[in-house]
Amino acid sequence: MRSAYRRVGWLVCGLLVWASPAAADVVTDWNLITTQAVAAATVSRPGPAGLIDIAIVQLAVHDAMQAFQKRFDSYGAPIPSASGSPVAAVARASRDVLIGVGLTTAQGGASVDTLYMNYIAARGLQNDPGLAVGQRAAAQLLALRANNTGQAPANAEQFFGGTGTGEWRPTSFSATGQPLPMVAAYIRDIQPFTLRDASQFRQEPPPHLASGKYVDEYNEVKALGSLTGSSRRPSQTDMALFFADNAIQYWNRTMRSIALDLRDSGDIARMFALVNVAMADALIVAWDSKVYFNFWRPITAIRLGDSDGNDRTDGDPTWTPFIVTPNYPDYVSGANSLSGSATTMLANFFGTDKYTFTMTSTFVHPTTGQTPQNPRVYSRFSDAADDVVDARIYEGIHFRSADEDARSGAKHIANWAFAHFLRPSH
């Protein structure tokens, strides 16, 4: 199957320029550093906001690589007359964007600048002309994304939802019992990378509370998503645990594994750029929908089920989901927005949905200490997306419509981005 990708590469992209392993490795090396820097910035990048910064880094990396290869369109202006080492260019582009958006520290407290200087020095690239190429690629992306990074604005508007039937209200509280605002509500106001605006692929409203579809979804998550007394099978519990991990991290981790199959640094850089940009735009659209529809979470709906005006929904004031409910509205699902866009983009990139790949999870249940079986091996990208849809129900944090509609909208976003950006230059 992987050799099939390389045949597709020849047919679609023309002659591939095979890079040395060192050139290919630099893309995954700096993707790891980037995702670690985002993970360390929990205050300035609350919730999934750091995905925006990852996308900026990966676009700069792609543009730096294409300054040498010129096989695919760049996101910013093309960089002419590139010389030197692509390794130097990628490392410098990554470093400059991270510093430029305020991500100066990776996990464990390591300085991004120190990591960069050690990386360059270890390869003897301190004075390589490629550094200027990476510097220019980063500068262009930072200019294009000025005031549209993942960093929380100082005056970010807070959102507390409502108190009406069917309306989301906070599910997290301060030490004094005060409701906390929606996590990173400002994401909905960030300018997308490839879309006109956040409403371009907004879904239809969630099921009406009086509808049979709502009753079916209510009863499904109530039975399958409870912390105690659930009707989940062991395999369903394991799936819930596996995909309770951070979707931004597990899709980038998965791509670093897939990258081992690819021999060309330009292909690796383009894959990371396309997938992260599609995920970032899907995230922005999801946050727009969450605020626009303001639909309540299962934990609220089930606890108030006897007062929702529907006599077919039996309430349970003590019902608790299998994992802690994130503090933002239900519709649409963020994890399924990211997973739907990632899997669709990967299928577009490889020219087929059939591809064998491995995923791993780092999740540990904070209450029970349970961990999922690792790894999970898939033979289709869409199979992983199917599992994420079901997993959020088994976790007790989403109604099925929030998952399925998120995935549907994310497919459109990924297809749009693939059709219009980073295309073969010839």
C-alpha cells in the first residue's frame, strides 16, 4: 500500500526529488519540538488553541522546503534563488515562528532557542545560506498571520452560554464554586487559513429536543457514556480511553510515524502542512458552531432530563460521564472536527483511503487509572474517523449528531483546502 503512494506521487506530482534521510528527519524533529512547545503553553494556549500555531509553523516549513524544490505552491510568496541546506531552512523557519508567536519553551523547560542552536551546531550549519531561506519563510507567515495566532488576546470575550432548556452552561467551576467561562471562546474569531470565514461550512442545527432523533441520542449516550453502570462492552471502554487523548497530539504523532514511510522531505513537509491547516480551520469552524448553536452537553441534559419538556427523556440528577466533560458546548464536536479533517486530508494526500498506519494514545483516566491498549493499527483512514465518532459517545461527552455532523463538515473543509492550497506547481 505504501508503495502505491509512491506510484501516486509520480503520477500526480511529477518526478520526485529524493532527499537524504537527514533532510527528511528535520521536518519530524521540529514538528515534535513544536507540539511539545504548544503542550507546555497551557496558559497562553488554552484548550486546543495551540493548533493554530502548529499550522503556522508547518506552513513556514513547507514554504522553506519548496524554496528549494519548487514542486508545490507555497502558502506565502515564493522564495527565489534559495541556496544552502534545506535542513537549516526548516530548523530556522520552525524556530522563528515559535519565537515569533511567543512559544519560547518546550516541554521540560527547554528553551526553543537553545534547542535550535544545538540542532544547528550538531550539523555544522551555523553559517549555512539555508538559514536565510527559513528566516524569510517564517517572516512571511508571521506577517500573514499577524493577530491570528493561537495566543489568547488580552481582551478576549468570555462566553458563559445560557440557562434556558437546551442551552449550554459551564461544566467546570472555580475553587469557590463559580462557573468558569468557555475555554478559548476566542478561537471562533480567528481568521481561517483557507476559508472565507468561520461560517463557510457551518452545519445545520442539532436535533430539536422534541424530536425522536434527540431521544435516541439522549438514551444512547446515557446508557453507553456513564462512568458507572454503563452498558459499554470492554472494547468500547478501551476505545473511549484511547481517543480521550489530545487529538492535536495524536494526529501529529501519527503523522510522524507515517513520515517514516516517505522518502522525500518536501512530501513530509506538505503532509504536515496540509493536515494541520485543515485541522486548524475545522477547529475554528467548530468553535464558531459551538457558540452559535450553544447546545447543552449530555451531563447537563441528562441531569435535567425530567424538566426538558420531553416526557421520553428520563432524567438522572446524579449521572456522570465516563471522562470529564470539556468546558465548551456540545455542537459540534472538536475532536471529530479535527479527526474528520485529518483523515480526509491524509486520504487526499495519498490518493486513497486505504493505508495501513499505527496510532498510539497516552491517556490515563484521572479517576480510575485506566489506560488503553496500545497501539491501534488501522488499514483505512476512515476507520479511525469512525472510531472517534463512537468514542466520544462512549466517553459520555457528546450526542451522536455533534460527532457525525462535525465529521461531515470537516470533510468539506479538508477537501476545500486540498483543492485550493499547496497544489502541484506545474
